Amino acid sequence: MKYCAIPLGILVVVISALLGFEYLREDKRNAESRAASIVRITGGEIVRYLRENNAFPRDGCPASGMEDYHVAPSKRWHDQLNLAEIMHGRICWEDGSPHYSQKLPHYNLGIWTVIKNFPDNPPENLIVLATRNIDPLSLRTKFRDEDVNKHIRFCQQEDDWHILRKYAVLIRADGEGIIVPVVSPESKRAKYTMYGAIHRMYDFNYKENCFDFKYPPFDLTTNLVNGLQVKYIMPNGEEVIPTND
């Protein structure tokens, strides 16, 4: 029996190590998922604030006296906002204490790409805020029925916060957010990166066992309401017009 004791002991140690490693991996996944959820919640509050205060960036004109971001491209859109004011009292722990902190990356406005020239009466499922790991060219200002099964694209950045290597967050005009995995179209989880899911074009009808279209297609490539082209501003101030391909 003493000859079996050493191998058995080694086996116990190995199993314990594997279980401990798996526990750490699961704990890390839970932490990352929770952080992504906080990013989503925070993004929703930022969008609500921008809508309530009509504070989305837009092209100005001499007659209106509004600042034109083409004139001052070095001025980042989020430099004009007070994030502490936006988040104050909006998100709290269960004990009622606010958990806003400027030190946490998910409260940094510098991770967001934002819509510019927010239209009047926009489609509520229009994406107006997206984390910087989303390719802004793949954000849509035109959505057709044939776009439902196409996939949004991602971009890599050397300075990305580690959460953004696994998750991207998009916020719609109605303030509702969606977390999507950063995966290729060939991944098993790629169904979450389809535009139909991102724009929530459909809801599952359990009674009829089929999908019902929730929102109609939209086209903002020619904005006839306020005469300004809808586009997006990246965190570094660069402006992008989606390709809608």
C-alpha cells in the first residue's frame, strides 16, 4: 500500500490544482461579465443624459452659433461632459451608496464612440454609443431586411482595456444596451453579433413559435429632418461615416 500512497497523493494534488485553476477561470469570467454589465448600464445612463439635455455632438453652423467639431477636431466630444454629474445618483449598490469612480475604466468616456448629428425622431433601435472595439464603419445608419444576418465588425487597439478584448457594448437610442462577444463570424457565438440581434429587429413569438419583426427598417443616410449627415465620432475625435455594406 505504501507504494501506491505517493502516486495517489500526487493525483490528489493534481486534481486539486486543476479544480483550483478552473475555479479561478470561472471567477475571472464572472468578474469580466459583471464588468461588461456595468459598462452597459453606464452607457445607457450616458445616452439618457445626452438625450435629456440634447447634448449629442453635432455639426454647427455660423447662424446657430454652435461649435463645429470640424473646426476644432482636436477637441474630443467627451471633454465637454462631466461624467461625475452624469452618474451621480444614477447607479448605486444595494446599500444605496453610489459606486461611481473616475479610476475605473468603464466610467471613462474615452472608451466610447458616439453618434454625431443625432436625428429628430430617431429609430429607437439606432446605435448611438459603442465601445471603441467596434469598427465604427460597421455601425449602421441604414438597415434593410437583407442586413439582418450580417455581422458587425470589431477592431483591435493596443491600449484596449482587457474587458474590451472579449466583450463589446452597444447602446441604442432608447437607452437599452447589448453586450456582444468579440468573436469572428465563424464562431458558435456569432449569432449575437448579427445586426438583427444588435438592433433587436425581431422578438421571438412563443405562441406562434416564430420571430416577429419589432422595428421597421430605417435609412438615415439622407437626413431630411435637420439637413445634417448622421455619422460617428471615435474617442480620438476622428469622424466616420458608416459604409452600410
